[in-house]
Amino acid sequence: MKSKMFKKLMAAAIATAMTASLAACGDAKPADASSESKSDTAKTEESKSDAASTEVASSDVEMTTVLIDPATGKPYDLGGMEIIIRDWWSSEPGEAKDDYEEALYAYRDWIQETYNFTIKQQAISDWGSTPQDFVDYATTGGDENYVFILRDDAITTGAMAQGLMYDLSTLDCLDFSEKKFQQNLLHKQYGKGDAIYAMYAGVSEPRTGMYFNKKLLKEAGIDPESLYELQASGQWTWDKWVELMKQVQRDIDADGVIDVWGTTQNNGSVISATIYSNGGSYIGKDAQGNFTYDLENAETQQALEFWIGILNDYTLPYPEGAQWDYYKEAFVNGMAAFMPEDGYAGTPGSFLENMEDDFGFVMYPKGPQMSDYINCWSNNPAAIPACYSAEKAWKIAFAWNLYTNDTPGYEDYAGWKTNYYAGFRDTRSVDETAEMMTQKGMIAYVGVCPKVNLGPDFAWGISAGCDLAAQVEKIRDTWKGYIAEANAQ
């Protein structure tokens, strides 16, 4: 796994890479982790004097810069801690598939050897049980050394409100001004005041965009590549999408039944994408960090009215007894030209893998209140249980920080694209759309306001022909109550 090529790479690159990416941890001391956070000025002055480093040789890495514990004059020693990043999907990593993975594995071996710990990502919970599993563990404690990967859920936000998540802002081995945090802003989403309760490293996963069936567009006289041109020129709008759906939706055999519909839909996620694409939101935050009730803002209401119109006029109806995800089957089988859906749907192993017709992927069209496209960044938060001691939490965060840093020699390497290239049918979907999604992003707060449960509270009630005002009236006072309660905590 550790090649001669990588030994040379590490010798050439790690001195600068480790210094740049780990400098935030240079003045951190596990023994001081329980003390109050130092001011930025004090940290800066202390780092000038304490950021001692040395060059050491090992069997695999020559002359690499490591972080030195000023209390010992030696590399920080985590005492052989076994750290598990627990999620619901990870399996044992296989052999490296390319030079990047070989370098990644070798780097992670190096940090574990240098700082005396082990770390791995492992599936322990399942998707459904994860939020409650965290609450149970954080309430009762345990001897393990866990970083929990969670998901947006009312139980998760309840755990944050109840103080079950460690305040990561108190751990000086984490610098949330670093690029790897600023690329996704999850620490702001899961924050209150100066406190930060969860984190994510790296670019955000591409989320809700617009898939299109190239064959159906061609049959309707539309050049599929023109959608990429519309996106590039800023002309991919709600109105343009409706125009194309009018052209493609038709009764081919003149029997009075529509054969090709404008779009299929996963109603819950598309409602949100439509709202965000017009600059709206369900729940926001003000300058003081308090939640705000935004459901009746003009941008939000305009988006909801637009989407109900799409449901009425251009959306393939579900047959009696169909499952909630019938939209997937409908798109794969060529029953609709468009499908709003997340980027993962086009990757290997997902439901589009065996689709016969070629498909493309652009961002969700922008509404009339927006000057640019937007993608709502939604990442799985990583949290440390608050039941851990300050020293233990610091060591776990120190290791996680190392584990999630860029691989030396591959800084800013877009390794995430490999999986998308393997599944999407054209490179423009990846290089133009998915790439744009990692750059044009926002965060939403509806998923982190305690007690709010968007689907059953509101989104599931938005349907063809529904009374929007009645749906809003049902939830108005409840949400305002939740918001007031959250802001008072």
C-alpha cells in the first residue's frame, strides 16, 4: 500500500502541507482543554512561541514536520486511543484503487503512527436509529471514543438543545476559519451564539438539481445540450423550465391520455429546492443568531404557489397504491422528461444506474427573486458526546482534524468527482453542474430548530390542488411557538 512513489511525495510535500493544515493545533494542550478559550490575540502570540516542530524520520516518511507538545518536547501522544467515527454506511476500506487513495491511506497510517492512536470509520447504527442512539449514548456515557455522524432530525436538534453535544468551539485544535470548514458552513448551521455543536470537513455533497431525459427532449425538438448553455448564461429559470415542459409534455398517440409528462417529483425535497431557488426559507436566523419565522415571507409564498402550479399542470400523477418513490421508476422508464433529485442519484449503485435513456443534470432553475442559482448544502453533522471529559474530547477532535485534512500532495484534489464520472452519462453534469453546486451554496435552519419536523408539519400537506393558505394556517402558531422556545434556551 505504501509505495516508493509516495515516500518521495511525502518527503517533498508534507513539510508545507502539515504546517499549513495543522497550524491551528500547534498551541493546543490536552491538559489545558478544560480551561476557558483564549482570545484570538492570546492564541496568536502563544502560537508564535509554542508552535515548536521537529523533523523526524520513520520507515515510510522522510524528514516530515510533526506537531510537538510543548509540555514534553515530543509529538503529541494520544496514548494509543482507539477512535471510531460511527455512521450507518461505512465498510472496511479495500485496496487503493489509484495513486490518490494510495496516498490517502499512507497519510492516515502516518498520522496514527506519529501521534499514537488508531481511527476508522465504521457502520454501527442504522439510518433510522442514529439520532436516538446518540441521545442514549450521550445520556449514559461509555468508555468508547466516538465521533458520531448524525443526520438532520428533530431528535438530533433536541440533543443539541439539551446540551448533549460537546461545544467544539472550546477545543483549540479546531479552527473553523479553515477552508475545509468554510466550504460547507455546517458549523454555522449547528451553532448557537459562539457555541458550535457539529462539524463537517470539505466540499458539500451536490444536492437537489434537475435531471433531464435526453431522448425525450430530442423527440420534442429540444437540443439537450442547450440546457447546459442556458445554465452557463444564467437563463435557466423557472419560466424557461415551464416553457420546456409545455413543449415536451404531450399525448403521442392521440388517445386523450398524456404519454410524456413534464416532470416527476419527490415532493418533500422539491418544495424546499423551489423555495431556496427563489431566496425564500421556512425558518431563518437573524444577526443575533435567533431563529426567525420565514414561512410567510413573500419569496417563500411565491415559490410555494409556483410549485403547486407545477403539481397541477406538469407533474406525472401517482397511480393508486404506488409507493412514495414511484417517481424514480417513472423517470427511469421514460414517462417524464425532468426529475428534480439529488446528485447522488446519478452515481454508481443508485437507481439511475440501469436507465436505458441517457440523462443530463443541471442545477435547479432560479426563481424571479434570485440573480443566481443556489444549492442547499445539507451534510451529515459530526458530533462528539458532551459526556466526555475536556481532555478526551480534545484528543478525539485532534485526531478527527488530522483524519479529515487534505492528503499531502493532493491539496484541493476533487477526488469526489471520480464517483460522479463513473455514474453520470456526460462530463458536463459533473464539471459544470456538480462542481457549481459545491460553490453556490446556502444552509437552511429548518432542520436544526428543535421540535420542527418539516415533512409531517408542513411539506407533506403540499399537493396538487391544495389550499396553501390553509396549510400555512395549520402550522403558523405551532412553529412560532417552537421558534420562541428555541430562542429562549
